[in-house]
Amino acid sequence: MKNLKGKVAAVTGAASGLGRSMALAFAGEGMHVALADVDQAGLKDTEAALQELGIRTIAVKVDVSRAQDVEAFRDRILSELGGIHLVCNNAGVSPLGAAWELSAADWQWILGVNLWGVIHGVRAFTPHLMAQNEGHVVNTASVSGLISPPGSSAYNVTKHAVVTLSETLHHELRERGSAVGVSVLCPAYVPTRITESERNRPKGVVSEKSKETLAREAMLKKAVASGKVSADQVAQAVVAAVKEERFYILTHPRIKGAIQARMEDILQGRAPRNPMAL
């Protein structure tokens, strides 16, 4: 979509971080924006910031792991904003832990938000975009959807799944002759609150953490806080990709070496190298 002005964007995970920055970037293009998150306080802050820009907006508490929540969000957008053109399935959490350490409840939580949230978004919004033969879907994955860093098994699983879901969705839309575009966002370390995902941990989901995981959490928080690419810069990269109808959004060029190493390991049939040690 070359011209975004006057059109409607829907953003999940909009209370903070990349979601908030994308919402503001879309508003800066003259779009009306629908916001979704489980964090109602943050959601209200984002809504207030958008209202100051003079665009129409709605803010809805949505648990993206629940199909009915996402479908109700879609229906409210159509009813109150009159259309949908750009969908950003962005909500995500990132609890760390080795594959055998994470509880079943941990796995269900992260799969529910990071993967089922995107699946529900694709199922709820794509038919509408196809019917009008106009629109764009942006799914937030991660560089962890292109490589496999140790210590974040569940996160990696969800992000690899989002990448392949997005690639397949692109192929399926092209097979149908649809003009609807798809992009997958794969950032690395961006200073956001992603390392504070525990604040949204559902009640009753408790996980014992090993000393190795606690040490990795401390390292990750430091790496994220020192990230050189801001959430606002990532948001502008998303805007550009939508306008250019570009599929892969890689905001950290230095990670391409690790991606290439993984592809080489696969093609040469050797054991995978640790991407964090390259």
C-alpha cells in the first residue's frame, strides 16, 4: 500500500515497545489506529498519545491467545473505525529457559501469545482484506525465528513458526491472485519492555528458574537495554516495508552472518553452530 493516509491499522501488543512505536508511526502517516493489549494502563497511554495527533483511535483489552477476543477486536474496528487495511500481529512475551526446564504452563503461555496470537490474527483479518483486495499483514517474529540461540527454546519455537506461517501466507495469497501484502518483522535487540514479560505472566503459571537461566536473563536485559536500534526506528522500517511491499524486515544487518551460517550448516549437513558464538 503506497498511500496509508485515511486508512485503518490494527496493532496488537500496542501498550508498549514496538507495538506502541508502530501505532505512532502509522498515525504519523495519517492512519486511524486500533490498539489491543492486555496491559490496560499502557494501552490508555498509547491511546492518549494518538489522540493528541488528531486521529481516530480505539483501545481494546485483548488477550490474543483467545480467538474470541481477536475476533471481537476485528468487529469493533469495523464498527467504530469503518474498515481495516493494515494488521500488525505484534503481541509477544519472552520467558527464558532450557527446553526441559520450562513447565508445560510456560510453553502454553508463550505459544498462546506468540504463535496462537498471530494465527488468530491471520484467521480473523485476512478474509476481510482479501474480500476488499487491499491491505497488508505484518507479523512480528524475531531474529530468533531465523536462528536458534540457546536458552530460549520456547521463544525460538514460536518465532520460527511465525516466520514460516508468514512465508506460507504470502505464497497462498499470491496463488489466489490477491493484492494483499505480507511482511515478517525480524528484529534483534531493541530497547523495549520485552525482557519484562513476566509482568503479564498469567496467574498460576509459575516456573522455577535455574542459575543458568537467571544469568542469561541478566545478560539479555543488558543487551536489550544497550540496543542501538530504537523501537521508533524499527517502526519506520515497518512503514517503509509496507509501502514497498517488502516481505522480510531485517532491522539489524549484523545478524545476517549468523543467518548465513545456519543456512550453510543445513546445506552442508553438519551440526548447527551456536549463533551466539560466531
